[in-house]
Amino acid sequence: DSGVTQTPKHLITATGQRVTLRCSPRSGDLSVYWYQQSLDQGLQFLIQYYNGEERAKGNILERFSAQQFPDLHSELNLSSLELGDSALYFCASSVAGQVGGNEQFFGPGTRLTVL
Amino acid sequence: GQQLNQSPQSMFIQEGEDVSMNCTSSSIFNTWLWYKQDPGEGPVLLIALYKAGELTSNGRLTAQFGITRKDSFLNISASIPSDVGIYFCAGQLTGANSKLTFGKGITLSVRP
């Protein structure tokens, strides 16, 4: 158990809908990262938050957004869902993120299926 | 987006054998990490390397950070059935953006 929790474990929804994925980082970790894992693209970085502020953006679509709350949990919002958004979404956390690389610990993921 | 190169896609070994996996990049990283992923689970950190040339062990696992900072390898010795899974390498830069860039992974099968 990495200490990172994600809910829900599975999510099935229809095209055009909007969903919210939730992540709680390890105790003491200030940085949260979101990754998408699909068969064709592998693990791709989406976005990073550090202590409530957006720190870096990767290959995140404009239909997707995220935030990190004062208690450091994070939510990833996916809207106007398309079939191609079906994937595993992982959250990872680390202690730092502002300066210096730190080991990232991954949650169990949310499997999103868009029908 | 950029990805690291891991090949082959799959490896099949006999229980008790050693296996080596390589990971290469066209650009430099300051940190190399190796993760293992089981079906339906999140990646689990195996080893992290922070210095060019560094050799680090974790039980039967040994990993090295390449001198050029563009590659890393992972060695598993005396494989056992629970070593089955997907092994990912990841590179990381130091600085404000500490995202991980991943390879596509190598699926390891161990025959008893």
C-alpha cells in the first residue's frame, strides 16, 4: 500500500458526460500528479499541483481540469467525455515538487470506461 | 509526448534465471526510477537513482544510472514467479516540473 488513495476504483459513463476523480496523497506529501495510462500512449503526465497551486501541465486536454484543495486532496474533472478518454487514471504524490525531483508514489488508479 | 525506449515489449524467462532490462532516452535526466505494475494496480516504486554512474540494489534488484544520463538498466537476479508484471523505467528532471516521463514498459513472464 503506497498510502495514496483514489476513488472511485471503476467508473462507467456515457459520451458527453462529466466525471470527477478524487485523490488523497500520502500523509505529508505536498505534491500531487495526475497521469493517464492507455494501451496506445502508455503512462502520460497530465498535470501537477504543489500545495494547492498548479505547478506544471503536460498532455492535458482543455476538457480536463484539476484542483488541489487546502487539505491537499486533489480532484481531476473530465468533461464532454469521448470514447478515447477511456483509460486508467493515476494519481501520484511526493514530498517536494517545487525544487528538486522526488520519488513519486502511485495510487491504485481509477479505471474510466466511456460507452 | 516524449517517451523513453524500452525493448523488447515482452520477455520470457525460466524461474531462477537472471534478467536485464534497458531503458534509453534521447535527452538527459537527473533521476531515473524503475516501477513495477501488476494488472489492475498502480505502479510500485522499485528503485530510484540520483547520480550518474550510481549502482543501487534492492534485494534481488540492481539498477544503474548511466554515465551519459541518457540510460539506465535494471537487473533481476534469481527470478521467482512473483516477479511477473510490467516493468517501467521513468526519467525525471530536477526543477519546478518534476513530472515523470515513462517508457512503454516490458512485460516479464516467469516460467516455473
